[in-house]
Amino acid sequence: MKPVSSNKESQLALYLAREGLKHYLRYEKYLEPPEEMPPLFYTKRGTFVSLKEKDDNLRGCIGTLEATQNNLAQEIIQNAVSAGVRDPRFPPVKLTELDDIKVSVDIISPLEKVSGLDQLDPSKYGLVVEKGYRRGVLLPDLEGINTPKEQLAISAQKAGLSPSDSNLTLYRFEVTRFHETAS
């Protein structure tokens, strides 16, 4: 993981995710980003937004590896809404739940193709496993994932692939992670 850039960037990323989801739940419209933002938020980058309950159970997580919106601010808002209302593993978040949910935003670096497990470090790099149209993604620095072999097995499983398949294409990426602390 890359170090957090600045407190201002962290605050804005978390604000866009939380307030973006809240605005959507209230009005069924996407929040407009502020007119003035730090330069990072005008760039085009993929992001993942994760929602966790106070006991750290996942409540939603949706992301993009590459930009799909005009800028990072819009990408964060879009993925926050998707994590809250479109993650098929969970029922949609209700406005009344939002105060009990912690938000984190991961800004994704460009993908870098790797040739093997020796180029991975699950504490530093996320992993994309790909074969044909199947793709499995795992963010870095996740609790309980300590080796590249474990990271590969989980990423492959998410894609419905075997980690022992010799025709897998592997990509690593770093994230800049912004997360709320428990209140």
C-alpha cells in the first residue's frame, strides 16, 4: 500500500463515499463533486469502496480497476453507491444503517503484469487473476491473507478458476487506502 497522500485528500475521499451514498439513498440521484478539489480528484483512476459494519463484517464492496467516470471524485461516488445498493451479496443499505457503517476507499494504481508469485506481496500488492473473460480481484493487506499462494488461491476462486492453471494472467496493483476509524 502506498502512504496516504494528505489529510485533506483522505477527508475528501471519505466524504465523497459516505455523503455520495447518503445523497443517493435520500434523493436517488448522484452527488455532484465540489467545484474545488485537490489535484488528485481530477485524475482518472479506478477505486474500490468498502462498507463495514461496526463489528468489521463486510456490508458491501464494489470497485473498478480502471476509471469509468470523468474523474476520481465521480468514481468514488459511483462506487460508494454501488457498494451500498448493488453488491449482490448483501441487501441494499438503508439510510438508517449508515451511521453504523465504516467506509474505506482504495485508489487503484495502474495494473502491472507479473510473471509469478515471487513478484507478489499480499501486504503491499492487490492481485488480479485473469483467463479469458474470467477475472478475480483481491485487494492488498487483507486480514488472514499472508502469502502470495493464499492470495492467488482466493483470487482464482473468485474468478471460478484453478490456481494451478498454467494459463492464468496475473496483474498486481498498489492502493492508496483511506478509511474511517471507529467512532
